[in-house]
Amino acid sequence: MTEPFDYGEKLPDGQHERHPTLPPVDDKKFVRPLRSSYRHVGVRPLGATRPLTVEETIRYADQDYVAFEPYTPPHPSGAVGRYWTAAQLHSGCGKVTSMGDSIAMTYAQRPDFYSSTFCSGCGTYFPVGIRGEFVWVEQDGSDGPRVGT
């Protein structure tokens, strides 16, 4: 049985003292770029959204929805789409966070190794992956793919 990882104490900024990483590998084995900075963009639709219909606006008036994202194809659960609020569409603090080399190498080796990562602007952890809240910052400063994909 594997012992649970000891993250240590939480630091004053809200980040854990230690993080699990994979053992280092030969640089020749990296297939992905080695990235070490990411931007907190918040939750975002994966596809195009459309404005609500008049009927939807009336039906969901108490929910503050402003857009609908149809899933193409429908989600395996049978869901055909998702409603979004303005707050969700404008979430994320925009802050860029940088990580140490061992964590960056772990992401390069196994993008799905972590389920969340730390935002230095918000001082807490948020999900990563296809529906995660972060994108990689490319060398030219532009936003890259989602962290964890």
C-alpha cells in the first residue's frame, strides 16, 4: 500500500509546502514543451456559446444565465449543453503563476498527474484539465492550451 503524500504545512500565501513530482527523466524523452508559467483564466466554455432564447431567459430569470454552450456531440451523461452566467464567463484573476522545475517536468511527462494547481493571485488551488481554470503562458506571452491537457 502506498503512503499518502505529505504536503506539509500551508505557507502564508496559501500554497502547500511540498508537492509530489515524478522522478526526472532524460530531456530527450520529453515530447511536450516544458512550460513553467500559467495564467488563471477561470472556467470557460470549450465550444461556442449562443445567447439565451426568450423562453430560456424567462425560464431561468432567477439564475442569471447569459449564454448557453451546446455540447457537440452531447456529453456521455446525456447532457446537451451548459448554461453560463456572466460571473462564470469573467472568472479567473488573470494572474500568472510560475512553478519550479520539478513540477514543470512532471507536467511535461504526465499532463494529467495533478488535478489542481495553485493560483498566486487568489492564494488557493483550482482544477486543471480540459475544464480546468488555467492556460499555459507560451514563450511569446500568448495563452496556450489548458494546463493538465
